Amino acid sequence: MSGGDFWQRAKAPSLDAFEAMAEAAYARLPKPFRKLCDGVVIRIEDFPDEDVIAEMELESPFEILGLFTGVGLSQDGAVPETGRLPNTVHLYRRPILDYWAEHDEALGTIITHVLVHEIGHHFGLSDEDMEAIEAAADEALPDTKDRR
């Protein structure tokens, strides 16, 4: 298949394909980091819901790539367990794809960045901590063009 044929047939990843990419990105995160994430749910959605858009005062649903909802580790214990929803990382497929189209980065790298950033909120990590985790995930990639 020539390069032109590929692009004639290429499509944006579906929600299921995007979920598989997010799962692969998560699997590349350092094992001790993933162990601390036990119980965190990763959800792939096309866009944030209307409540998120209103609460965050967004002008457009494209302004947010991901969101952590739940109780961060620094606040854990301050909220009673009864009726508590699981901590969730929401990755918004369409805004991430839009960002990807406008930047010179691999889609997998962007997904990893958003995933680490949102999980970082759960842990209260600094930007430097999150960059180190992303770097470790990049090191776990096979030798492909998906590196930065």
C-alpha cells in the first residue's frame, strides 16, 4: 500500500481504539506508580459532559483534554467511604485528537502526557515528578517513532 492509499483509508481512532491506546500508555508507566493507582478508573469519552463544561467555565469542550474526578490521596480519609464513586481519569478523545492535529507530537505521547497529568492530580505530584514518570514511560516504548 502506498503512502497515498494509507491516508485515503486512515481514520481517527474510535473510542475503543483510543481506550486500547490509553491502556497501552498506562501499562508503560512505572510499576510502582501503577501499583499506587489501584482502583483508579480510566474512562474514554468524546467530550466532557455539560456539567464539567459549566463547572470549569469552559467556552468550548475542546479546551480540556482530560480530567481527574474523585478524592486525591492528599484528601483521602476526609470523605466518608459510603457512596463514594471511584477515582476516575477522563480522557476526552475529540479534544486530544484536535490537539494532536495541531502539534508535532505522536498521539501515543499525547495520551501518555494527559494520563500522567491527570493521575498526577490524584497524587498531588509536581510537574517535575510527572515529567520523570512520562520519561520512564517513553523509555518503555519499543524503538519506534512514537518517542518524543
